[in-house]
Amino acid sequence: MAETEKTPKRMPSQEKLLMDYMQRLEENKDDRKAVHLHLSDLKPYNRRDSHLQAAINSFENLIKNLNGQLFALNNADMFFFFKATALAQTETVVQKVRFLFSDDPLLEDEGPDENRFSTWYDASRDYKKILHMVQSIVESEEKTKTEKRSRTDTRAALKMRQKKGDPLTPEILFRVENALERADLSNLVRRQFICSVDARMVPVQSFSEMFISINDLRETMVPGINLLSNRWLFQHLTETLDVRMLSLLSKTDTVTVTGDVSFNANVGTLLSQEFQDFDENIAASRRGSMIIELQTVDIFSDLSAYTFAREFVQDKGYRVCIDGLTLHTMPMIDRERLGADMVKMQWHSDMVEGGPDIQEKIRAMVKRTGANKVILCRVDNREAVDFGQSTGINLFQGHFVENLIAEDGRRRELLRLKRRMERAESEESDED
């Protein structure tokens, strides 16, 4: 009989471990103390994973020497229970952790006799007070988890309904477009970076694409409607979104626009009065930092209109990127003949599964187009980056690249925090 696959055990949460510890502590609370670090009261920018990890690492020696036990809760608060004999060492560590967050308003606005950062307890005297507080935190966390699960289930059901949902009709499109004229879409604008990636998987940002999330728009305005069900009606909708994006890009107080950016547009949009108004309202120097992405389907539906629009925007200083290349349409696209500045090709696992022939075709296309003029997009794993680099592609975009950017940010932040702590220790030793 085949061996049944074992279900992996779920690790108990820190809240559960803390409650178990409190039960054991009741029989052994003499000569035990505790400190509660109120990190949940810090501003969100001070509660990033890198900051919290640096705080946890500060207690490492005390824990290794069996002087105490740390519980890092989901709300960012920390409880450290320790032997009374380790009080001085614990106070030093807490002071170092406090220094990490010294620029937070919680500490900057603190009165001379206040201590908003930490609360100290004697376990034998304050056991019931600690227990009630821990119980309250655990109950609150359970309530939050339940609500989160409920929201996740609702969202998953909604997405499934949208995927199979009711078709987009002219009546629904009319209603959506009317709503779009009044809606604030700034919270639906998303940004994804286009990066080169070195051998150590460290990304270097080249420019970023700004776009209005269709999924979020659908969820917000027309849940249950499949916006992609009718290609021509959806094309009409994207023209309306083009105009709204132009409006957002011209108002830097609405969305933050830094560095070189790209945005999607239809050929018809570039020939419209709205684009001329946009062009007149932005500084001439900004045009050179903007890349307009045009879809292949839109280009080939009217090549003469594309040629006119492309020449018009390039004369103004904008760059043009042809988006939507796939493994199958790639041989039909000649960047130079179409006069584009760059092209964007969608990653698919078929590129690897196609073997050496496909790889050689892509390598030839990249060589003909220019290595720094081809972007591999929808990159969702390392395989895509490795394949792209093997064919000469230097620029990548997608969720995997966003994860690399986040990892690099965490790495840099940890290094900054480490240097800050080393500086604090150095200053402390100088004072001694």
C-alpha cells in the first residue's frame, strides 16, 4: 500500500505560545520579571519586518544564555520574560532597542517622566495583571484573524464570480464610464518597476510603469461583471481610463511621479484633444522621462494611424514601447521598422519548454532589437530571469522583480539598523 502523505504540522502562533507560557509561569513566578515593548504604537514605517527583526535579534544573547524568553506578537508588540538576576542586562538591551526607534513620534513627544515605549513587571506581584493583558491581546488577535479570513473568503468568492461573471454590455459600460468621470482613481494607480538584475539577483531600477488596476477597478465599481468578456467594449473602456491616467499624471499632487515612467495608451488617445491638453500642461523636460506603451493589437488595427501618432509623440520627446509581444507574435514585430524605442515581451513557460530552437529565435530577436530595448514582463519566478538573461535580455518586470526589490530594501534597511546599533554601542563604550 502506498504511503500516505503526511500533512505538515502548523506551527503554533506566538500568542498561543505566550498563553501556554503564562500557564506554566503561575507555578514558577518567583524571581521572574517581564517587560512589554509597545511596538504596535510606533508609526507603520517603524514597524517594517527589518526593524522588528533587528529588535528581536537584540535579545539573542540573553535567550542563548537561558536568561529569558521572548514572544514577538502579530501586532508587533513584544514580551520578554527574564530572571531577576538578568535585570541590568535586559535594561541595556531594551535601551538599545529603544534607540532604534528614537525618531518615532511615540518617543519624540514623550514627557520627561513618561515611558511610552516599555512597561516593566514583577511576575510574582503583577501576575494577574499580565495574564489579563495577555488574554486581551490574544482575544483581539483571534478576532482580527476571523475578520481577515472572512474578508479573504468574500474576496475569493467575488474574484471567482468576476472570472465567470456577467458579460460587459453597452449599458454597463455607459454606467461605468459615467462613474469614472467623478471617481477618484488615485488609490487604484499601481506602480511596477522595470529593472536589470545582476548575478546575485540584486535589481537595479531603470524606470517604472504606472497603471490603473483593472481588477481593483472591477472589484470597486462593478463586482460580478467580467470586463474582459467583450474585447471591443473593453477597448473602449481603456480609452476612458487613458484620459483619466493622463489627468493623474499631470497632477503630481495626486500621484507621486518620480524618475522615468511609462504608461499605457491607445493610438486613438494620442490623437485626441485630451492628450494635446496633457502635453501642453506638463514641462517640456518631463516628456523625455515618459514612455508610452502601445498594444500590438491596437497598432495593427490601423498602421497608418499608429505611424502618425508615433511620429507625433516622438517629435515631442516621448519614447514609445510596443507592448503585448508573445512567443507567437514576436517574429512579426520589427522594432526598427515600426519606429518604436523598445518592445515588451510576455514571459511564458513555453519559452523554456520549446527547447533550443525557441531560445535561439528569441536570442536572434534580442540581438536584432537591442538588448536594452527588450523588456521581459510578467516575470513571476527566477526561471524567467535566468531564461531572459540566457537570450541576452537585460530588463525585467513582474511580481518576482518586485519581490527582489523588497528583499533588497530589507537587506539595506537591516544593514542601516546594524550600523546604527553599532554606533550606539560605540558611543556607550566611550561614555563608560
